[in-house]
Amino acid sequence: GLKIQIASAHGLRSADLIGNKSDVYVEVEIEGKSDSKVTTAVVTGTGSKKDGAGENEKNSIDVDLQFVGELKGYVAGDKILFTVKDKDFLKSDDSLGKATVTEGGFGGKLVLEGAGE
């Protein structure tokens, strides 16, 4: 297996209609191996403007996840998919962004695709 660590997520949009917040969690899995999926705990973050943000800039959410897990079945060359989601109780969960990592691209910050939608 492959050990993974997720420290935090930053600059997320608030996906909930009420309360300017998102209930954030991350799913991590090996592409094509859905049984490898691990999921962080849900952490609620509230949107706020960054220091120095312009009037038209949207609030963004930062959360500390502090997750350590293991992807079982990992072999060299596998692509690892990270999906940041907002937990919703009344409808399906919203995606807050995705990133794909291949060998050698690991460590440091991942830039999420589709994070502002």
C-alpha cells in the first residue's frame, strides 16, 4: 500500500446555500481501483474573505483535515485521484475540486481543478 497524508484544504468555495460554509471531506482512490478508496472525516469550514481581498472576491474556506491513510493495492505508475467534496444531507454531495497525481508528482500542494464552480 501507499501511505498518504492530507494536512488541509485552502481556498474552497462555500457550497451550502445557508450559512456560508462547506462540510468538507476528501476522497482518495487509485484510478480504476474503486475498492482502494479512503475518505477523510468531514470538517466544517466557514467562508471568509482573505486579507487584502477585493470587494468582488468571493469568500473562501480553509479547513484542517490532518488525515493519514493507506491506499491498498497501489503499484508504481498508478494515478491517484483526490476529490474534495461538500457533504450534503438533503442532496448528493457537491464536488469542490479534483486533482490527479502520478508518481513523482507527490508532496506539497495540489492545485484543484474545478474548485471555483
